[in-house]
Amino acid sequence: MKSDKNIKTKKSMIDILLDLSPVIGACIGILIGACFVSLWGIHPGTFFVELLKGAFGDRLAIGSTLNSAVPLLIAGAGTAIAFKAGANNIGQEGQLFVGGLAAATVALLIPNLPKGIGIPLILILSFLFGMAFAGIAIFFRLFKGVNELLITLLLNYIGTLLVSAMVNGPFKSTTNVSFPQTDTFGGQFLLTNWPTMGYMHTGIFVAVAIIIITGYYLWFTPAGLRLRTAGLSPLASETAGNNPTKIFIIAMFISGGLCGIAGSVEVIGRSDCLRQGFGTNIGFESLAVALLGGTNPFGVLPAGLFFGALKAGMQTMQRSLGIPSALLDLIKGSIMISIMVGNAVKVFIKTNNQKRQMKKSHELAASKEKEASCQ
Amino acid sequence: MNVTVLVEYLNSTIRVSVPIILVAIGVCYSERGGVYAMGSEGYMLISAFVSVVTMIYTNNHFISVLAGILSGMLVAGIFSYFTVILGADQVICGLGINFVMLGLTSSLQRLLWGVTGIPRIPVMNAVEIPVLSKIPLIGSMLFNQPIPIYLTYLLIPLVWWIMFRSTWGLQLRAVGENPSCADTLGISVRKTRILGIITGGAFCGLSGAVLSLSQVQTFTENISGGRGWFGLIAATFGGWNPLGATGAGLIFGAAESLQLRLQIMSKINISSYVILMIPYLVALLFILFIGKSRRHPAAMGKFYKKY
């Protein structure tokens, strides 16, 4: 009995360490960034200090951290739902861009809406636009048997170009011709922001609300349980009387819709018009955020804030130290790889432990049999 | 006048599609073995960068193409260690490789050459094949090109033969369809898969080298610009068969070069961004009409653990 207890405590120690694999992954990513920065002749210590200063140094920095985090949080929660259901949605960027387009559509075509209706209408329409984009991938998966990975990837490019075509064509600004963008939206369509807090806008409350709702849906409702089961084992889900195809469709729709909302919140929170390329990189960053959060909406909250801080810090550093923003790609990729490798090692150690325990129980049974036969 | 435009168009079609075809062949090798090749874009980027840097220091085309291929193989080897030996998620790891390579090449470029960018490298001259290049219309399209393009012509049948007629090709396909069965027959699943991924990396590397050395003639940030994804899609709709992938690659190349032509023509009154969308829309339509009932290798994306 005593040895059993020992094994248990030992295992739980390893388990705790392995459960922290996203945190370790994030650390590895930042360390790689710091090592790389030393190639520019900048001390890694300075890198950390500047990063922290840029992310949390003063009220302006905190505001820009939160603002960077908002779209990542919303789209990250959506991505988490898709991944939990086993749907490989990597089309966040395209869905985000059409979400932004929805905001421009409402604000420019119906400019006389009162404030109470305008913003909710924008959020709903962007959800629908995002859903429609995800719907294309669903169509190809169900009727053509093509993996949604490829289609969502293609749709990323199409969504981005669609916004570029619109802001250079039908929605082109009549007053500002220096940059491809739309006319300024009416004030009633914009989220309130606080200039003293680095233009922090109310989108952060929308993001937190969405995270709480999706988290509650995923972990505390029967529908969420069904969704998670379908992701873990489609066969088991089908045996239990659920329809994995239906769950796949629901998960893709929710995920696409949330990414659409992320886009519209980014447009009406950060700026006052739709700009070309407003959400470049946010899509894959939110994918990294979802993975960093363990594809769990509640985990996405710290992960999104971390990424927002990283983004804000890197922006300041780009200005003060002249480090290219491409370094963020490097850090993002390293984080993704190290989390996945960490997960794989976790599975490896678990199966090894199981094997060892099985071996032990076999040996125990054999020795007991021996004793019995001796007596 | 019209004929010269057509000849020019066909010429550029071949030039644009060769990198896509090479990536598609590489993807075939990786995915026939049962491993998603999401990192193809990353292999192309690193190889384009390495081959341009080698070209600047050695001024020898042969060595720089070789260096590019080797760098692609090296990165593919790292990817195969993560996915085949450790069993990490193939899709996310591949995407991670893409981002790491994008960040690495862009920041190294900034570090080595600053804001001015990499100097242009000498042109890879087109070699004219005497009699064949005189064939009207398709003559100059097929037989008046730089050497790597001729190499591609030779590689396509060879690659098909290896995949469908050689023992190793059979083993590779078996490993992708049913790894436990292959394992029972004494084929090392890990070794075969790793070899498949590294071969794929070599083709993506060659593609990156061709792109940077003979077409762009320098390295720019994100030089591959989605060609890796096109290769992935071409392989899927070629049914993971090098010949089918070549055909799909040619179609994407034709769409891409049509897009380039249309942009130059100022008479057409369509938004340039809609024109830029053409290759992607062609890919979608292609899937809609032709890509029906393409069954992927049964064990694709699944980690095989030996017990």
C-alpha cells in the first residue's frame, strides 16, 4: 500500500509539471526571442525590461495591451470551441475580415441608426458574416469530402482581398484618399474609449463576456458536453446517440461567427473606419492563443492577455530598439511548436506510466498465483 | 500581335507553375506516408533564403540550389522528429514551422542587410534547346527556359516511377494507408515516414531555390507568398499522384499568370484586388467541380505508436 501511495504522489508531481506545458511553451518562445535579440547586440535583459515596459509600463501601455488582446480573446474563444469539437478551423483571418466588412456595411448603408440599435446590429451582422464564411468550409467538407483545413486557408486570402476590394471600390472614402479606407463611421457606431488609458475601448468587456458565455456553454451545459465528446471520440459520440456531423456544423458556425465579431469589434473599437489590412496576423495569433489556452475559453483569457502584452511590448520595442516585427512570428511559431511537443511528451509519459503499472499488476498477480500454488 | 501575347502568357504559365508543381510533388511524398505537409511554405522560405545567401557568397548556381535543397531537408527532418518520433500534432506543428521560418528569414534578412534589402543576384540564363524550341506556340514555352525547369521535366516521370513502381514507393504508400499492417510485415513505419517527409522537404527546397534564384532574383520578405498552400491544394486534387499534382499545379500556374497579365493590362475596368482573387477562386471552383471523391491516405494525420 505504501509503495502505491508513493507512486501516486510522484505521478501527480509530473502531471502538474506537464499540465503547465503551455506556460513552458510560452517561456520557450520568449527565450528564443531574447536569444535572437542578442544578435542585434542588445542584451537579453534589456529585451525583457523593454518588453515589460512596453506592455505594462504606464497607463497608456496597459491600454494598448488590452486593446491588442480584445480581438485575440474573442477569436481565440471561437477557435477553442472549434478545436474542442475536432473541427480544424484555421480560417480566423478571413472570418475576421468579413466581420469587419459587416461593421462597415451597417455603418455606411444605414447611417441614421440610434446608438442602442447600431452596435448590437453590427455585432449580429458580423456574427452572420463570419458564419457564412465558415459555412463555405462546412459545405465543402460535407458535400465534397474536402478537409476544412484547405478551404479555410483559401478563404483567408479571399476574405482579406474582399475587404481590400471593397475599401478601394464601393466603400472608398471620399475625403481621405491617402490610405485605402472607408468614410468615417457615425459616432453612434463606435465603442466608447478612454484617451487617458491609451484609447482603451469597451471591447474588452465584450471579450470577457464572450469568454464567460462560451466557457459556460462548453463546460456547464449538456450541449457543451456533447460538443467535447464529439471532439474526443466521434465514434463514442455517435454510439451515445449524438450526431457528430451536426456538432461539427454547430462548432464551425459558432467559431466562424465569433471570429467575425472579433473583426467588427476591432474595427469599431480601435478606429473609426474600415481600413485595408486592419486585421493582418490577428487570425493566426488567435490560433496560437487558443492553443496556449489549452483550447479552453477560460484558458484563453490569460493566454490572450499574454499575447496582447507581447504584441504591445514588441510594438514599443520596434520603435525604441529597432527590432523587426517579424520576430513576433518567430516567437509565435516557437510557442505553437513547443506546446504541441509538450502535449505529445505528456501523452508519451502517460502511456509509459500505464504500461509500467500494467506490468506491475501482472507481476503482482503472477507472484500471488505462485504463492497460492505453493501453499 | 495576338500570338505573341499568347506565347508570352504560356511562357509565364510554365515559369509560375514550376515552383507550385515542385511543392505539390513534395507534398505528395509527405502525405502518401500519412503526415500532413503543412510546413511546405516554411521549407520554401528557408530554402529561398539560404540559396540566395549562398549565391551571394559563392556566385555558383549549382552550389546554391544544392544548399537550398539541403536546408529544406534539414527543416523537414526537424519537423519529422517532432511529428513522427514524438507524435506532436502535425497540422499545428507544420503551421508553427511556417511561422518560425517566416520570422527567422525576415529577421535574418534585416540583420544581415538592414533596411536596404538583399542585393539582386545575377540572372539564371535561359538555355535554348536547338530544334525543339522552334516548334510554334509551345516551343519556346517548354524548351527555352532555365535549367531547373528542364530538371523538373525529368523529375516528374522519375518521381511517379518511384512512388508507384519501386519497392520504397509501395512501402511509403502502405505506411500511409495502414501503418500497423505495414509494421507487421517488417517495414519500419518511422523510418519510411521520416524518409518521405525529408524527400518532400527536398522538393520544397528545390522549389524555393528555383523561385528565388531564377524568378525573383533576390530574397524578399515572405517570398513564397502562399505558393506552399497552392502546392498543398494541388497535391490534394491531384489525388496525391505526382502526375495529377502536376496537372493541378499547371492549372494554378495558369490562373496565377492570368492574374499577373490582367494586372498589367490597364484597359480592364475591374478592381485589381478582384483580379488578385482569381487564383484562389479558381482553386475553390476546381474543388467544387473536380475534387469530388478524393480519398486521402487512410492514416493521414494519425500518429503511429509502436507498442
